[in-house]
Amino acid sequence: MSTYLPLPQPSWKSARHLSVVLATSFALVLTACGGGDDDEGSGGGQPGSGAPGALVSAERVNEIPAADITAALSDPESKVQGGVTPLYAVTSYRLTYRTTDKDGVPTTASGLVSVPVKAAGARSPVVSYQHATTFHENQAPSNKVEAVEPPLVLASLGYIVVSPDYVGFGAAKGQIHPYLTSAPTANAVVDMLTASDSWRGQAGVADNGQLYLAGYSEGGYATMAAHRAIHLANGGLKQRLQSAVPGAGPYDVLETLDEQLDRVGDLFPPLGAILDPGNLSKLPDSVRREVRDLLLKQMVPEDGDVAYESLFLDRYMADERELVARDHSVHLGWAPSVPVYLFHGRLDLTVPYSVSESAQRALRDAGATDVSLTDCTTPKLGHLDCVPEYFRFAVERLGRTAKDL
């Protein structure tokens, strides 16, 4: 997509037409980019009461027996659908903590900590599990504490599971969710980990010093964003981190959007040149905003109650590629020092497989020595089709080095 053609001044009608065409591409990226609906090893001193990562409150939510989690795995709606054997009952707690919003302004967010019920004093590895895209606030981890949910299934296997709600959900309900913006996404994860360290120290919940990161789609993106932030900070969390398992995330945002627009161009050849960001950038700002607003209407369900930031779209349509790469992509500028196990389906029409190839190549080129890419083998190989296989893959990869399960 590199040929720029002179364009006539578009009307509002043509802007609406463009938004419908673009929506066939971008809506896939957003709406299906997910699954739908300290003791030893702490990273250092506790942050001050208003600082990022400060623990604000904690409350017990429930306890679910292992038998209930086992039964939930047979549910057709389960994101796991068998392949694992729950060993422990799970007690979950809702934490609120301090982090920053899309503009870097301090705010209060929330998340879930799910703890396996083990013998007194037993230690467990920690997994930070990042959830996939949802447009409904009641689907956030600390609001949907059910046996079928991945954080509880992981906890039933012996892990302490930390699951941030993200800004825009839970305690930060009503705020704009900083979708595909790397810094606030990473902050929500890292600050939740810091707050959970403080809580475990107060509650006497012992970890064994091992930390893992995992998540699929937007959760895969958040996993890599947090991993990069942890790596570059070079602090206590980095010393504990054992590996990361990001699945089918839009790590390279430019590649994700370029591929989606190329597909639209293949379906509608006369519009191929118009859809080039170099041409879209020549439209007046007011028309691009109209396209953006109508596009988001196409993406977000009418009953959705979470507002998604569109900065990555605005910059992409304005052909501000350097800003998209700098502030939105998460695969550039670092070389992870622990294994990264990428997972993706080759026929994924939501987040193209080439995005994981791009991430693997960039990380290796930067000097990383252990970045693998495993293909989904589920027959359909689509984005949501591969979710159960991803979960089993993640469990296997985490279990290679996890102790005290």
C-alpha cells in the first residue's frame, strides 16, 4: 500500500461510505481481538499511598471448589474446554490500586487475585494473566469471578493468578480504556503486580519468587507491553520473571492495520488507493474524525458500556506511522532475556499471523535468543477457534519451569 493518488474533496456521504468499508477491517481487529464475553521474591519497597502500584484496598470475593472448576471446563462456552485437571479450590480477592490513565494522570484501578487453597505456608508461582477484549464492564476479571474463567482455572492448577481489570473497567469504570496504547496498558499490569505483592505480604500469602506473564489477543498485547516495561525497568520484577506466553496479539500495530486494509483492498480494488493512509491523511481533519466516529459505531456493540480510546486509529489514518510504532506497537526497542513463547493461528483473519512473525523477527534482531512462534493446530485456525488450544499451550509452557504446584 504505497501508491498515493490525488483525491477529490469528499462529502459527508462519502465519509460514511468509507467508514463502512473500513469497518469491515478494523471491526475485526477490535471486536474479536479477544475472547468476548510478598514474601520471598518481592520487587523491593512498597510504594507510597498515592504512587503507582500502591495498594488501596482488598476484599475477599468468593471461594470455588476444585470440583466446580472441573465441571465448568466441560461448558461449551469455556475458553479452556478441558485438557487440564484442577487440583485446588480457589479463593479470589478484589484489589484496588493506583496506576495512570491514558494521559498519564494518576487514577485508581482494580483487578483480581486468585489464590489456590494449599496447606498453611505453602508457596506458589505467580502468573499475571491479561484478559482479552470485552466491551462490557461486567466481564472484567474482578467482576466475573466464575469457575469457567481462565484466572480461576490457572489458580486451580497451583498458581497465584493476578489479573488486572485495565483502566476503563472495575474501579476505573467510566474512564476511557487506552486500547492499544502501550504505556498505560503496561502500567495497569505492572502496577497491579506491585500492589498484589503488597497485599500478599499483608495477607501472608506466600509466593515462591517465580513470575510468569500470559494472555491472548488484547491480553497478548498487554502481556508484551508489560514484559517490555518490566525488562526496561530492570528491577525486582525482572529478576523474578521466568517466561512470557503471548497469544495472537496485535504487537505490531502497523502490520495489523496494514494487513487488514490490504484485505479490504483485495475485496474492493477501486478503493485500494483511497484506503492507503497516505491518501486518508490528505482528507480534512473533520472528515477523518467523522470516519473515525462512524467506524467506532460499527465496532462497538450498542449495549457496550466501555469507551475505547481511538488514538491508534487517528494516528494511523493521519499516516503518522512513527508515532504508531513508538506509542502503540510493543515489539520494538528491546530484547527479552527470558523465553517468549508466541502462539498464533495461520488463518487468523482478526490479528494476522504476520504480526507474530514481525514480533519474533524484531525481538530476535534486537538480540533476544529464545523467542519461538508456535502455530495453532485447531482445524479452523481462526482467532477465537484457537483460544482453547492457546490456554493448554500456555499451561504446558508455564509448567516447564514452574515449581511448587
